[in-house]
Amino acid sequence: MQQSPVPPESPIYRRIADGLREAILAGDLQDGDRLPGENALMVQYGIARATARQALSVLINEGLAVPKRGSGVYVRQFRPIRRHGSRRLSREQWERGQAIWDSDTRGRPYTVDDVNIDKEVAEDFVARVLNSTEVWVRRRRYSVDGRPVQLAVSHFPADLVQDTPITQENTGPGGVYARLGDLGLAPAHFTEEVRARMPHPHETVQLDLPAGTPVIVIGRIAYTAAGVPVEVNEMVLDSASYVLQYDFDS
Amino acid sequence: MQQSPVPPESPIYRRIADGLREAILAGDLQDGDRLPGENALMVQYGIARATARQALSVLINEGLAVPKRGSGVYVRQFRPIRRHGSRRLSREQWERGQAIWDSDTRGRPYTVDDVNIDKEVAEDFVARVLNSTEVWVRRRRYSVDGRPVQLAVSHFPADLVQDTPITQENTGPGGVYARLGDLGLAPAHFTEEVRARMPHPHETVQLDLPAGTPVIVIGRIAYTAAGVPVEVNEMVLDSASYVLQYDFDS
DNA sequence: TAGTGGTCTAGACCACACA
DNA sequence: GTGTGGTCTAGACCACTAA
């Protein structure tokens, strides 16, 4: 009936992970710095390899570190793009230098690849929102500096956009919204629904996401001034590459 | 010089995880359903325990499943609260039945616990935004149905709110914003910065987050009509409990 | 070639849940 | 008590990176 021997503290792998995390969050280890590898941890703490791996996997799944095969485990950085929702209300005071998170303000150009356009039967929620069972769907991927950052899928009611450039790869100057304007259907109101979750496998591939990186999912509905829904756009963003900004009154 | 023997496909643990994920996303397994456990997978696929664990850990880290000690691994659901940013512009058309994600609209009451108020030296970015090195800080946690869903930390310039109920636990009717109004500092404009990341350990504890659940972080700055910043509020939300909605023009 | 991370096996002891 | 997941050891072979 003696007391339990020694296990009052948290498991070894967790204590190791805590130590490394602290070093990262404190800035002792930063940006592309190399973390102690599996072998180093085995020696330093006298543990088995699986345990060292478990410790590192904690940080990897938290998105704080990235493993590079044959090389090592490295600290990850956060330098997002700033995406503006409603910026119409911005005054100088809250437009300049008042950001909470640092971000890349240099307006780097988007690249669009993998454009893909199809006429499809609408999924349930799209059909419900657009009041249309047939839709034209535009899928594309956006990259910045050669790195993919966003997947977007836009849906348009088939009867409204049939035989317009919206069903073509090249939509002409001003893009899709300008063409909707030509039809007298210029988007005037938007609602955006924002959520976050872990990525699905195909998103991990298409966005080249390291483990531990959530995605931000934006469901956006565009309405004309008359209240006609003309577009449902679902965007999937690499959360390590974005900060969303919304400015509003009241 | 014969071809490589058999390993053209993805690793076993991944194929198992893929199969289970498919079952979840297709709805074959849902809500609180129990997944096949480690032992079941070992037998079914003839693999070692560590490999079965690895397969399950994939789903757990994706937030699709939750392990329950001594019981099993269970499918997780997504039934979020809808949080409205700018809703001022909402018309009936885009206010009712036009949501992309299901959400709990029944207005369940928040509970606030762990209220904590202190006068502190402002962190860098807070000091920069508020033009004040000393701030009053209100920390609190919000729960819905007894489950914690949000952590919030509000900062107020010390010189503006000194000796007001804002420095007290009970701020009176209308809350903090009403008291700011009493001072002629009613918030009129807001900017919100939204990002997502994996939670830090203390957030995991305070929000009781299962593995694989990202947090949504909202950095909110409130300005008076005159453009004076009066509050910096950092909110950390359980991403499995929230959908953010923003409505805007243009 | 040496070192790194990726995958996998075959055991072990533990705390906890549930019947 | 039996079964579950949590932690840990001590090996193995592989693919990839970098010198």
C-alpha cells in the first residue's frame, strides 16, 4: 500500500512538446529555425524514438512546426495576406497602422490557375439559395508568389448567365461581376458566412497545406440591388496565409 | 532489376483513415456514432496496434472524431452558433433561410464566468492602437448550454475609463458599451480582423477543446463616431461552435 | 554516404469506462 | 472484470535530403 511511484506530472512527450512550444512562442526559436530532431531528443531525454516522434507530432499538429523529410523539423511562420470584406466604411483612422496582426500589405498579384467551368445540377443549399436547380460553376485556384492560398467555387443560376461570357474561361475586362452588370444584375449586397475547420484531403493537396493548418471557409452570397441572388461563392483559404478584415458601423 | 514490389499506394494507416473519413462525410457514420476501435482495426486489417492508432489519430487531428478514454472513438458533429457582425444591412431576403450552413438559431443564452478585471501595462499592439500605455483589461469566458465557447479580453484606455463601472465586475444595465455611451464615447464604428489557427494549450483547457479543433481569433477595435479608439477586444472562439456572418454593401 | 523523417511491428503497463 | 484508449520501449526497413 505505498503511494503511487512517480507519475504525478504530465507525460514525457507532452513536457518536451511544452518546452519546445514555449521556445517558439517566446521567439527563442523562430521562422525557419530547426528544431532538435528525433535523434537529438532521444539522446537528450533518454527516450525511445516513438516518444520523441510523439513530442514533435504535437507541435506539427498545432501548426507550429513543419517536418521536412530527410532534413529536419522547422519552425513555421505566420505572415498573412489581408483580405478586406466591407471596407467601404474605412476612415483613415482605422485604415492605416491600426492593425492587430502584421500582414503583407504590399499588393502582391494573384495568379489564377486550374480554371474549370461546368454546367451542373446544383447541390441542395445552392439550389435553395439561388432558386435554381441548374447552375454554371466556375472553379479556380488562387496563388500568391507561386504558393496556392485559396480555392474558390462560384455558382450562377444557369438561366441568368446562359450564353454569356460567364460561361467562358475568359470573362473579359472587369471579370464576372462586370458581366453580371452588363445583364443588369450587378451585385450590390453580400453576405459572408465564415467558419474554420481542418482541411479535407483534397484541400490539403490543392493548397499544399502542412499538417496542423486549418482552413477558413467563406460562404458568400451576392445579391443585386433588387435582392436577387446571383452568385454563391464558396472559398477555402489557407488560414496561415490570410487575415480577414471587416469594417462596419453601429 | 525487377520493379518495386508492392508499395505504389498510400500507407495502410492512411487508407484506413480515408475509408473511415469517407463513411463520416457520406453520413454513413454520424453524430455520436462509434468508430471501429483499435482492436477492431488490428483484427480487420491484420495490423499492429500502433498502426491502428495512427489511422485513428488522423481523424482525431482532423476534428472528425473524438476519443473517449475507456470507451471508444466517436464521430463529431458541427452545429454552430451564428454570430452576426454587421447585420444592419440585412434585408428579409438575405436574412431568412438563405444560410449556407445550418446553425442553432434558437437564441440560447450566454453564460459569463471567470470575469477578471485588472489594470495593466498594455501590450505593444494594444498600446499602439489605443494610444495608451495603461489599460483596464476585462477577461471573461462565455458558455452556452454549459459548454465554453468563447474567451474574450477587452482593453480600455485607463485614462478614459478610470473610476467608472467599466473597472467593476458589474457594469450595470447595457453593459460596457452603455457606460462608454455615458462618457460620450459610444462605439460607432468597428473593425474586425479574423484569423484561424490551432489553439494554444491554455485555450484548449479553457474551451475544453478536443484535438483537431481550430480556434477562430477575432481582433476587434471599437471607435467612437469621432474616430477615437475606445476598445480593443480579442476573442478566441471554438471553431466547432461558431459561424460568423457579415452582411455588407457594394 | 550519413542523417533525417515516414512507416510498421510486437510487445508492455497504465487509467479509465462500463456492465 | 473486461475492454478501451494513453503512454512507452526496442527494434526494423524505407525514402528522401544534404554534404
